[in-house]
Amino acid sequence: MLYLASQSPRRRELLQQICVPFEPISVDIDETVLPSEPPTDYVQRVALEKARAGARRVAPNAWVLGADTSVVLGQQIFGKPANAEEAASMLQQLSGKTHQVMTAIALVNATQVAARLNISTVQFRALHSSEIERYIATGEPNDKAGAYAIQGLAAQFISHLSGSYSSVMGLPLYETAEVLRYAGLMSHA
């Protein structure tokens, strides 16, 4: 049995896309960035902590998939905005720049761990303050790393993507399929 340690509708939708049966479970962990923690270490640690928190709630032989996505500009990690002002600040900083989207996944059971990291590069065109305001008013930036959803209205802001579209959405399907095959939860064909 596979459990998804996430309440994200995007992650559920993506996992359903590859036809893997699963049950979502809710986990609550501290997602605070540690002092001097590099972004790659941060997303991998949080994904693993989510998976392990989920594993403590299910049978020992069950597999739990955890994931974490962060938008990174330089070494600055943009998580989910706390409010409209923070969303506007994030979008203003991303405007006209190239940033990375890092999504880590961790698949765990009582005795095993399989983890992967996907790093995609996203280029935003220059954004006008009025379009940032209109975008924030839609509510779409809420609960999204970096205050945007590639699969939504923000797609019009992206001039170039190098990497995994599904990873920028929140779950890299190539890497996810790899770890699920490792665990025998998905066939090779």
C-alpha cells in the first residue's frame, strides 16, 4: 500500500496521472529552514521528514511518499507566501529573472528509503506591478511555493522552462516512477 504524505491537490492529481493507487494522509512537520541550510539540503530534509512522519502513522510494511517543493532565487528559498504582501514581494523579485524550482521526494517504509531531487530552471518575463496585483487578487498564489502555479494563470509569466513541468507543479513524475518501481509499487512496463 502507498500513502501520500500530502494534502496537496496538485500532488494527488499528478500521482493519479501515473495510475498508482494511494491514500493521502495528513502530516504536520516544522518546515523552518535551518541556519545556513542550503536549499537542496532543505527540500530533501523536509521531504524525508514528511515521509517519516507519515510512516509513523501507518503499518510498518506500508510505503509513504513525501515531497517538498521550493522556489529558489540565488540562495533565497521562497516557500508559500503568508499573505498578499509577501506574495507580491516574491513575484516582484522573480520578475524578469531566472530561478530554480527544487522538488525532493522520499519514499520510506520501516526499513528502507528511496529519495530523489529534481531541479528545474524557470525564466519569468518582466512583470508589471498591475498584473502582479491582478494575479494576487485571483487567490492562485496562496499556498504555492514562490507564490505562483505553473499550471494556472502564472503560465503566462514563464518565458522558458528547463526541466520537469510536473516537478514545478510539485511532484516530479519521472523520479516518482523511479522510486515506486524500486519499491515494487509500479511495474516497468
